[in-house]
Amino acid sequence: MKTNENFQLSTLNSQPNKRLAVVILNWNGRALMEEFLPSVVAYTPGEWADVIVADNGSTDDSIEMLKEKFPTVGIIQLDKNYGFAEGYNQALKQISHEYTVLLNSDVEVTPGWLEPPVAAMDADRTIAGVQPKIRAQRNKEYFEYAGAAGGYMDRYGYPYCRGRVLHVIEKDSGQYDTSADLLWATGACLFIRTSIYKEAGGLDAGFFAHQEEIDLCWRLRSRGYRLVCTPSSVVYHVGGATLNVESPRKTFLNFRNNLLMLYKNLPEKDLKHVMRVRFWLDYIAAAKFLLTGHYPNARAVYEARKAFHELKPSYEPTRLENLAKTTLPDIPELRKKSLIFAFYLQGKKKFTEL
């Protein structure tokens, strides 16, 4: 690694006591940064916060553009594309701020977006992570798929949010404008205590991308920390998860990583039952892909399960460590019943109906 000699952060060097770093992971994302960095720079108070782009080995002219158009933005240059998870892990090795915001490059922020999450963490040391309310940048009256007003999960590993249950996304009418405890906060805009991130091992590099923030948050929640949504802070996320037909690669990562996450974090008393049920649910999902003509996605489900079983032995030490460090075995934000049953058989399409 050559990150130290490529680390350029003059704003930090001049004022080393800033409390918060907004870290944006970039890979060949010049156009996105040109569109969304202006709002981040404008609404991030330079007196106490830094904006930093961690470049994941881009091959476009992202770095040159940053130096020319955003001279106050710090740059961490990584030597290759480490993926979302390890890219952030490598970047945060260079960060010593009290708080870090993991911010996607396709997020538009709004005035005052930093203050409510920081105030929440200042007020309660047990709060490890916070997310704002996430609306869709291309359809601003609606919540955004990847996070909405805070994340939860059922016992079989199906994530959902206040404002989004499976593929049904609600219009934001203020129905979730109260702060709430969560199981997971979205990685699109995740405020986290930097020391706790590092202490917990950061994001799982083996995931590469998809569901790594849920895994991290579940790990933190099981150790007694809180995750919270502060909806008075609002950001807009472009995202890509609202597409009905996912790419086979995305399907593979979602299914494989979800199974790994369950294996890593489930209590021993639940593991066998959950994995038996997931066997059937996964192959029902594969059958649905087949029946709708999405053959590569169906194969991706099979390949994901195969990859999970190949990786499972290497994750046993991690599972044992997680179980040993668990102080909250029964997490209130982890739904005890099946989301799939409630959605498809009971017709419950909104968070308030669950």
C-alpha cells in the first residue's frame, strides 16, 4: 500500500482538531462528483468538518477534476479498487476525526444535514451510528430504497425500512419524522464514531459490496450500541436499487452476503432453523427468476449459495468472536416473524402495518 505518500489533506493539517470527516468513496465517478459535491462542500461547515474523497484506484480524471474544481476537498488515493467495504476500511486508516460520515458519491445534502446526527451522538455515548432521512434524488417526494427513514430486518435476513418494504416505496408525508432506534443505518449516508468503526473491524472486506453496512450495524447492535435515524436531517440519494430486474452480479452479492451475514451474527439457537427456511426461500426466488425469463439471475442465486458454503468455514472464527462479544442477544429491532409472509400473504406493504 502507498496510501501515506499519496495522502493529501491540507485542510486537516492546518486545523487538526476538526471533529468530523465526510468521506466519499469514488471510483471513476467524475460526473457524479461534479453534480453532488457542490452541495456537500456548501453545507459542510469548514470550521469543524472536513470533506475528503477516497479514490478507489480510478482510471478516469476524477483526481484532476477535484484538484481543479474543489481545492478545499481532501484526497486519499488508494492504489486499486478495493470495493466499497475495503475501500472505506483503507480510507479510515487515515482518519482520526471523532466522527466519520460514509457518504455515497450520488448523494445531495441539504442545509443543516450534519447537526442533528452529531447532536444525537454527542448526547448519548451508546449511539454508535446515525442516518438522516433519505429521499430519492430523482423523485424527491418519495423515500429512497436504500435506507429511507431507517433500517430493520426480519429473522430470515430480509431488510426493510421505515418507508420501504421490499420493493414498495412510500411517499414521504412526514409519517416517519420522529427519531427511532434501528437495526441498521444505510451506508449511503452513515454517521459513525470513528473509534468504534475501527474497534469493530469496520466493514467486511469479503463482502466487496452490498449489505456490508447491515452486517456492521448488526454487529454493533448485538454489542449493545444503538443505531438511530434523525429525520430532521434530510439528504437525497440517486441509488440504483429501485430497478425491478437486478444484474446477476448484484443478485449474487446480495444473496451470498446475506447468508454470510446471517451465519456471522445469528444466535446459535436460531441458526439451523433460519438456514433451513432460507434454503426454500432462496430456491423459490430462483424459480421466480426462471419463470420470468431472468435465467442469469436464477443461476446467480445458485452460485451465491454455493459460494456461501465454500466460504462458511473461513467465517467460523468471526462468528465465534461475534457471539463471544454479544451483550444483547435478543435485539428489539430484529423482527421475529417472516417479512415475506406478512407482505405476500397478509398484504402488509407499509412499515406501519407490520
